Amino acid sequence: GAGDGGAPERVAAGFLEIAVANMANAIKKISVQRGYDVTQYVLATFGGAGGQHACAVADALGITSVFIHPLAGVLSAYGMGLADVTAMREAAVEAPLAADLLPELDKVITGLEADARAELAREEIEPGRIHAVRRAHLRYEGTDTALPVPLAGVADMVAGFEQAYRQHFSFLMRGKPIIVEAVSVELAAASAPLATQPLADMAGAGPGGGTSAQPGREQVTDQVPGQEQARGASVSMYVSGGWADVPLARRRDLPPGRQVAGPALIVEDFATTVIEPGWRAEVTGRGDLLLTRVSARPERRAAGTAVDPVMLEIFNNLFMSVAEQMGVRLRATAHSVNIKERLDFSCAIFDAVGGLIANAPHIPVHLGSMGESIKIIARRNAGRMCPGDVYVLNDPYHGGTHLPDITVVTPVFGEAGREILFYVASRGHHAEIGGITPGSMPAFSTRVEEEGVLIDNWLLVRDGELRESETLNLLRSAEFPSRNPEVNLADLRAQIAANSKGVQELRKMTDHFGLDVVQAYMEHVQDNAEEAVRRVIGALRDGQCAYELDNGAVIKVAVRVDKSARSAEIDFTGTSPQLPGNFNAPSSVAMAAVLYVLRTLVADEIPLNSGCLKPVKVIIPAGCMLAPQYPAAVAAGNVETSQAITGALYAALGVMAEGSGTMNNVTIGNQRHQYYETVASGSGAGNGFAGTDVVQTHMTNSRLTDPEVLEWRYPVRLERYAIRRGSGGAGHWRGGDGGRREIRFGEPMTVTTLASHRRIAPYGMAGGSPGALGRHWVQRADGSVTPMAGCDSVEAGAGDVFVLGATSWRIEDITADQVLVSPAPGQPGRLPFWHGDAPGRPAELGKALGAFCRELGAADEQAAATRLRSAGLDELAAGNLIRYLGAQREATGYLPDDRTLVMERFRDELGDWRLVLHSPYGSRVHAPWALAIAARLRERYQGMDVQALHTDDGIVLRVPDAGEPPPAGIAEFDADEIDPLVTAELGGSALFAARFRECAARALLLPRRQPGRRSPLWQQRQRSAQLLAVAARYGTFPIVLETVRECVQDVFDVPALTALMRDLASRKVRLVDVETPTASPFGRSLLFRYVGMFMYEGDSPLAERRAQALALDSSLLAELLGQADLRELLDPAVVEQTEAELQRLAAGRACRDLEGAADLLRTIGPLSAAEVADRCAEPGAAPGWLAELSAGRRVIEVRISGEARWAAIEDAGRLRDALGVPLPVGLPAAFTEPGPDRLGDLVARYAHCHGPFTAAEVASRYGLGTAVVTGALRRLAA
């Protein structure tokens, strides 16, 4: 309840006050964003309920006039009939504003206007009703915010632009050139006028009205406000804290000029208007209501300092609204992409002692640590601060986080200018602040000076005057100075402007409510947050976590909960000591992580503030990596270590699994350009919720730069950004997937990364699987790959591509202790052989292996060891194998061999039965045997799901608990029933589906949308399943018959299984049943494979590897040379159609734009101008596209075999080294570096884009000898 929990009407009034505050805050935010002062405008209301809150919202905004249309309740429908018909045209200019540019602008805009008038003419709009507005869109050079001004003379446009710019951003950038970004014209034709007339002229004027009014003139009476009300009618209304009878007027009874003083109600068919005390309503000549405040608004709110729930909610919103308005101002005035586009900044307000009161929902790691910066500034400048002073710091040892995060602090003084009442602060990540690498996020810094300019307690503004020259000198004079101090200064100006907005709003608040009330509620909101956290702590449990980072450091945290005191102790004792690298995190970062985690546990809508920490004691040992001492490096602490602290806290509390656990910090730059971004990954799952794909998590809340802005401001091209499917950890609640991002460089750049979980996977929770490891590398223009560690720095050249996110990996070598791999971007992934269906052990080999086990089992330990050593095992291996066989015999009483098979039964952790058949006869026998056993179990248990896995060493079956164990002898069959039973069961197996897919693909029954590319495995499966669903109805369908034959004859060894059944029947081989409490040693090995089957469920790698082996077979050379036997196997029409699609000559495959033309040359190779035109949807556009690409140095013109051709610049080195083609001068070195087999590259691409061909055809295309091409083909096939 409200206040003392009194009457329901008081509660309802409290809700209305909260609603009014929220509406006012929303209007303020939008207005501030557009640079408007709302107090200078009239408030217009819409909707049936708009008039009920109009006076209250206007008071909250400081507005003194409200306009209410007669049809406000249905104005959207009415307005459609009044809307103007418009036509707009715009054209880019991108030229400096100058007098000699005006004729060109006039010419361009005249053409635009003619085009727009033609559009309106087609709408049958009369020319006399058309009004044209011409505009120029201007911006300062180096900025990306253009403002429209009327097209006029240069002086007038400059004046209009400066006025608009000052209105939006609060300052001007004197001396910077003004750029005309575009011109536009807007033509508006007023709709046909509706039949309207003044209310006084309408027939049958209402009571008290006259008929002598002149059309269009309002009739205003000389009544005293409130003197004449609607006669007799009144209603009881809750107003100003109590009930009162107020006049009730009907809108239709009020003539023009009639005035109604508040408090009162005006009712009508579509709306109700509440006239609050101090307001007066007046009816205009057209029936509008004009509400005006006639008595001064109370300067002080009748709100006490004692906490009131309604006022508490209002102040929560007000404090957050101030911070949000600061954020809007900062974004609007910032210069750098990092702040303006990525929103890597935070704004907040603090009390007089530096306690965080409220913030906008910006960057958590900023918000939780800024309070310490405020306290440092306040303590070190006590008694010296003056109104108009602004301070700045980034010192990580005095409240900062890392050097790029620069905090600007402004004290808010009282009216006398002597007492500091509050502080406002903004922190922004500057993409460049110096250091040993561009972007100020070095991977290998060992001391803080290597990370940039350290700013400690710097007076930025003195008495309202910016200390510009001194600040620039500070930024330029460090050991590793800023590479772009002018941009730093521009963003610092924006932070000053944001703080100024916060100061203004806080002063308005104190003027309205009174200083004592505002300060009291600053305490109340912290107390409220404290109580909310205490309630949550009561539901927590003790926990601990040791979180290991990729670099071997460990963050240890223990959470100890005191439920009686509703408090907690968070202890980081045991955390690794200060590190030599830059993963040290200042204690303010650790406190920010604690504050963030506690706030996320609270479901209430409260601001993040210092009150959240009051119930918590945080212990951070001195000398550990979370309390580093100067001059320790800290660049990664704010970004990577903060994420690790958060993950450790969530793990200790058991709240959620780890997300990506990294911000994936990427910095690219050189002396001219510096850019920084954090790349989103998946969020962690928890009990009752799944993770989210590709989202910023935990301590960062920034966004990625818009691709257009990124490519406009920097010499890069974003080539790909996609979800990395399947990278989130598996579980009942799956973790969110990460992403893959590719950026191509247009000029040499330094690429620096700070990223984690490249060695240790993000943890799962409650049995859930960990997430996938991250990877990143540089793909060189010549096709080579430069792998990168999590924290690394690489020099990239023009044409190189930075790739973030895992990909296919090529196995380069397998040694005794490691597998060597390299990235293979763009190559289809194939399952590693150790998880695949490797060729099964033949029955003959299995029988021999069983006999060997029988021999070892019968021998004593010494004889067995001697036998094993003679077989090639060393002493340690022989001892391990003997112990392994002995443990198996001890667990089951038997050792499986060629004469004794063992059926082991036990219950798993779910209470279901597991059957493990131990047999040495190999998977070619076990595969059909497993099908037969599963069929018998399903029959016995009436269709119950039975899962079976076969390996070379046996069969594992899982039978859901049905009350009785599976019977003995379930695996024994009559020899004559094996063949028909296996054949009948085969059709429903995964093996059959995989083999059918392979057979159907060979028969060209699985179409591919892009013949030149391998279809994804899931897509092949889907199309194969659809085909099988139809083909299965026809028993004579040849592909079905071929699949059955292949499975039964090539994969299964049914005759060997039949023979084994006869041996079982004759007791030459015995099958013994044993029941064990848990799995035996052999059983555990088979169960591990059983789990692996479901990790890779649905994959059929044998078919994939066979296809791959075919591609590497030596017969490939003969096929590529076009032997007749291959051509006769393929339909010539199909070959022709396929080659037309690969060559972009088929319908629907032609390129349609500039990028398509560039891609054409990259994928097909050098083409003549005529060949390019043949492959374009608009052949006439091809010359222009080629010219534009050539001007952009993306393609080059060369001569091959005496013919002029166009080639992608990436082919420059290949053409020079393989064909001896002379190249144009001035090409970047990255495109002309030597490569290992340039001719092989060209021939392989030719093969990729053609059907069967001869070596002579390739030789003719490139002007080479047939023998040279044949040699290249042999190298490709080797």
C-alpha cells in the first residue's frame, strides 16, 4: 500500500503518480535525444485516456500549456483523412560546403524535384497544391551525424547548421570544415480540405452559445476563471490527497470561449479530461481544448523525507532517467565509433560521498567501479573544488579499471557554490590512448605504461574553461603517447556535455522536490537495494569455485552465507598472486563483478547502486591478481578477468553455467586508424532457461558497430558474421551458440586479441556439457593461415582476413603424444576417424584374437608376460594388459575368448537394464547380431525402445526397466532365421539410411542447389530421408535393392554370424549369462563407446571417408583427363547443365551487382570483358563494374595467351608465377608474395568450375603445354 497502507484510493493515486513519472521520463529521453527543451513546447495528448493525465504529465515536464483536439480519442483515424501526400528524393554529395558548390547543388536538387513532381502527377495531384522544401544535409568533417538545413546561401546554411548542432550537442567544432553529405527535396500536397467550420457557426449552438460569431474567430467570454461552470452537474473526485465534489462538464455543451477552472472534469464520447487544481481549460473557436496553468506550479513537492513506497518508485525512475539522459547526450556528442556506435560508455549519479545512486543500463564493469573513482577525486581535491570544475582519470590504482576507460567527474554544487551536493560521472572506452600497440589493448604488456597514457586526478575544466592545450600535451607526452589525441579530446568534450546534462537535471529535481527530499531518497533507494539483496541472500547456500584461466592463473572464491543475519562473505583467498602479464584486475573490477552478480539475483526493478553491497563483506587478499600493485599491467583485467570473476561467482552460487567467459576483445589499427570491439558469444544456461545465441553477456553490454559505419570509417570490409551452430554446451537446457566473424583489411593493420577459453572450455553445470573452445586466426591473401593464441598480436597485410570463431581444422600430423592441426576455413568438416565406423574386424581375425586371449587366460602371470613381450609389448604394457584381463575375470568369472562369450547384465544409474555381450568376433558379425537381438527384445517388451551399439569387442543394449530382467538366451538364434531377420530389420537402421544416402548421391538423385559446393551433411540427410520415404514403398526400386545388397554383403558378415549360431547350438562355443552390480572393466570400455555414439548421433562417417578416399585416389587423374568410360557413365545433358551453373551461365546464376562481378572473378578466374558480360544479368553494366573495381584496386587487367582478361587482385601472384603474366605496377606486396604451387591453384580452380575435361583444354585456356598441365594434375592427385 501507499504511505501508511491506507485507503485504496491512496494506493491507486500512487500508481497514477508512478505512471505519470514514467511517461514524463520517456518524453524527456526522446526530447533530449533530439536536442529539444520540452519546457518551451505545448503538450499534445492523444487517446481516450490522454486527457486524464495531461495536467499531471505537463507539471512533471515543466510544461504550462496542453492542447487536446476534439477528436483526440480517434485522432489516428481522423488524421488519415488529413494527411498530406508527399514525395521525397535524396542524392549523396559528399563535398565541402563552398560557394562554388551551390550551382551543382541546385542542378542536382532540381533534377530530384522534377522526379518527385512526376510521381505526384501520377497521383493526379494538382500542381497548385504542391509545396516543395529543399534541404542540405550537413556535418562536420570526420563526424557521421548529418543535420538537415534549408538549402540557401553558404552563410545562411552555416548559421542554420551551427544553430542545430549547438541545439543537439551543446557545443560547436570551430575550424572544422563542413561537409555537404547529401541534398534532398520533399514535396507535400495538402489533402482536399474537409468540411469544417467554427463551433459557433454550427447549427443549433449549445446552451449559452451565440450565433453572431464570425467564421474562424474564437469567442472568448470575459468571465473570471472558474466563475462559470457547467450548470448543476458535479462528481466526487479524489484530488490533492482527498475527496472533493468537482464540476462535471460535457464537452458538447461548452461553447467557444467557455473557460473551466480546475479541479473539474470534462467528459465526451471518446475521452475524459481531468482539469487539475491550478489549471484552466478553454474551448477554442474550432472546439479544441487549450489547458493552461494559471497559478504557479509549487516549487517544492509536498513530499517528506520519510520513505514512501510510491515516492520511492518515482525517485528510482527519476534517478535512472537522469543517467539515461546523460547517456543520450554522450552518444549524440561523441566523435569515436567506439562510443557513438558501440555504446561502450556508462553514465551514473552519485551522492556527496561517492556512493552509486543510479545508472542507466550501460556497461556493468564500469558502473560497479566508478564509485571508487569518485571517492578518490573527492578525497584528493577536498576544499579545492569550485563550481565549473571537471576532473578526469583512468588510473587503475585509484578507482580506474584499465587505461582506455576514461572517467570524467563533475561535482554538483549547491546554490551558494560552497557545498558539494552530488557527483555525476561518465566513463567511456577510448579506442586509442597510446601504448605499445594501436588500440591500447596490447596482448603482451608487462607494465601499465606500455598500455597507454596514465591519467591521475587531472583537472580537465577549470571554472568552466576547458584546459585544451594542457590536456593535449598530457596525451602526447607519455612514454607511449596517444596516436590520436584530437579524438580523445573530442570524446572528452562529449563526456563533459553529458555530465552537464546530469547537473542540469539534478538541479531541476532539487528545485522541484527540495534538497532534503532528494538527498533523503538517495539514501532510501540504497536502503531499498540493500533490503532486496538481503532477501535474496536468505535463499542462497554456501559454495566455492576454483576458476582456471587459459594462462594457468586461478581465481578462487568462497561464498559463506549467514542466513540469520541475511548477510554473506565473499572471499577470494587462494587466488593466484599478481601476474607478470596483463590479466591483473584492480580491486574495483572485482567489486564491480560482485555488485553485478548480486544485482542480477534481485528480481525487483531497482537501480544498480551501492546499497547492493551493504549486506556483503568482500575479502580480496593483498598481492593477488585482484589487488595488483603499480606498475602491474591490467589491460585484460577489466575485460577478461572480470568475466572470469563473474563466472566463478555464478559457479559458486550454482546459479548458471558459464557463457562464453570472454569478451573476445579485438583491436585493429595502424598510425591512422584505430578500432576496438568486443565480439558477442553465447550466454550460459541455468535451471529453467536456455542460453542465448551471440549476445553480449555479464560485464559488457556494448553492441557491434553497424557494418556500414565500420566500412565507411575504416579501411576494412566485414565479410561474414554468423552464428556458430552447435558451439553451445549440450544439456537439458542448452547453452547459447557463439559466432563467427570475418574482417578483410584494405591496408596493413596490427591485429591484437585478448580472449579466453581457447585452452579450457567454458564449464557446464549439473551434468551439462561444456561449451566449445574459441579460435581465431589471420587468413592470408595467398591462402596461408597464421594461427593466433587467445592473447596475441599479428601484423596483417592488405587483403588478409581476420577470422574469429571456430571452423574446420585440417589434421596435419598425428604423433605419439599430440595431434597437429591447422585451420581449414571454408572446407567441409568430416568426422575424425576415431569416432567413425572404421572398417570392422573380420571374423577370422576376431577368432584368432579370441584364441590369443584364451591362451593368456590359461597361462600363469609370468608365462603370459613372456608371451606378450614376444608379441612386441614392453614390460609396462604387458603388465597393464595382464591386470586388465585379470580384473575382467574377477568381475564376471569369465574371460571372453573364441570359445566363451559372456552376456553381462546390470542396472545403470537410472534403474534400466544394460546388456553387454562380450565377444571378439568383430563388428561385421556384431552389427547384424545387434539388429537381431534388438528385434527380439522389442518383440518381447511389446515395442519398447531398445538402444543397441556394436563394436569390434561386443554389443551394448539398453532396455528400459520393465519389472523383470531380460531372459537368458536372448542372444541365441536358429541359424536359418538370421538371414531373413537381419534383412527385415535392416531397413529401419541408421546404417541403411547412411548407405542409402551414399547410393542415392552416386545415382545423382540428391539435387544440390549449388553444384559447385558440397552440400552440408544435415541437408544431404534431409533430402535422402525424403527420397527414402517414397522409395521404400516400392520393393523393386533399384537404389533400395542396391543399398540392401551393400549392407548385407559389403558391411555385414552374415555367413560368419550364421556359422557362429550353429557353433552355439552345437556347444562348440558357449554363451554364459552373468549379473554384476556394476559394469565390468570390459563393460566400462564398451559403455564409453555407447555414450560417444550419442555425442555423434546420426553421423555416418564411413560413407564420408569413402567419398573422400575416392577424391584422393590415383585414378582421379585419369578421370580429370576425360577418359571415355567416365563420360559414358554421365548424362551429357546433366554435365552441360551442371557446368553452366558452375560457370554462372545458367538462368538465375548471373551476377547482378558490383560485388557479384568481383566474386565472379574470384571464383571462376580470369575472364575477358565479353565473358564477364555473358555472366551478368545486365551485360551492359559489366564495363562500368569492371572500371569501378579496377579504380578500387580490386581487379586488374592482364593479358593471358595473347588475350586481354580481367582478374581478381588476389590472383596477381598466381598469374605472374604460373603463367609469367606481367603485372601492373604498384600492387600491394600482400598480393604478389610467392606461393608453393601457383599453377596447381589455377588448375584446381578450373576443375572446380568445369565438368570432366582434358589436360589440353586447360593448356589452351592458359597458353601452356599439355605436359605442364598434366604434371600439375599429377601433383594435385598425389
